[in-house]
Amino acid sequence: MNIVDGDKVECSRCDELISLDDANVLGKANNRSYAKPLCDECLQNVGVPEGYELERDVSYLKQT
């Protein structure tokens, strides 16, 4: 997951640039290095598949 301008991330599905405050991150329960950021619209389309975890607050990743 690449952070852009210190506080934005690109949706891994539609490539929209979204704020870390609004981003949702899908991760695999058994692989902590796997993280796919999704915008709200893509999250509604994809949902949270079995074996994945959803993290809604990733604002701690902001870089100053």
C-alpha cells in the first residue's frame, strides 16, 4: 500500500485517490503484510470475503 502526499492512498480496485481518513483496508487474517485499500463504493461492491478482515480507521498511517 503506497501512501501519496502523506495522507492519501489509491483504491486498489478503481484507482481513485482517497484520504486515509476515509479509506478502508482489507487484510488477510493469516497474512499481516497483505493490505488492500478500498474506497467506500468499492467496499460496498466487494464486501468482506471469508478469511479477510476489514480495518476502517487507518488514519494512524498518515505521514507528516
